[in-house]
Amino acid sequence: MKFRKLTCGFSLIEVTLAIGIVGFGLIAIMGLLPVGLTSNRNAAEQAAATGILTSIASDLRATPVTTPPGGTATSLQYQIAIPASPVSATPAPITMYFAADGSFSKTSATGMRYRARIGFLPNLPSPSPTPGTLVREATYALIKVSWPAPVDPATTQPSGLVTSFVAVDRN
């Protein structure tokens, strides 16, 4: 009786093909890694800018009503000057700067990462249905948060920009 010796394992060609396939897959994954990291950074920047925008809108909405209603006011947290309603002319926009830790300044300083621009839009009063009655008018604000802070979005394209329109009831 003859005994055959069994050989187990892969041939050199099979090993070479397997290494080639694995290498091709690793190259594809390494090529996608920078794209994923850039997308992650952009998403984090946009989430932070949206948080700043929401905080400014909440500050404007939380400003107490004046007596008589619709007068000029200053927001509590960010000290934003809110014009009297109705706004007949477009006032100069207010620019604020925010750092990554949430601190803010009304002037540009080192370490500031985001630029917020708050503009109040004209809102001419609508005709009153009944003479002598008060017409409730909202104060309209356009809030834009861009990054990086040194880039002025009015003159140069920023890396990112989020915008929101806010109607604040000042009555």
C-alpha cells in the first residue's frame, strides 16, 4: 500500500493575488480617509455655527417687551440693540465674533472662530383695520454666522455660512 503525502497550504500565486486584493482595498480606504475627515470637520463647524445662530435668535426673542410696546431695547445676553418697531430704514448691521469655547466679543480678536452679523429689516406698519387701535408688528432680523471669523462674507467667500430669518414679537 502506498501512502501519499498530503500537502496543505496556498500556492505562491494564490498568496500573491490575495495580497494584491487586500492592498487595493487598503489604498481605496486610505484615499477616502481625508474626504471623511474633511466632511466631519465641516459638519462640526456647521453644528457650532447653528448653535450660535440659535443662541442669538433666542436672545432676541427673550428680550422683554418695552413700554410702550415696540420701543428700542437691548437684548439681555449679547447686548444687541433692537430698533423700535416699525423699522422704517435699514439700520447698520451688528457684527459679533465668537470663539470655539462660546465666548464672544463685539470686536475682532485673536482666537475668534465665527463671525455673526445681525441685520434688522424694514417693516412698515400695515394699515389698521380699526382707527385708533394698535397694530402688532414683528421686528425682522436676518442672522448670518460665517467662519472663519477674519473673512468678511460681504467681500470674500467664507468657508461656511448659516443664515436664518427671525421675526421677533416686540409688542
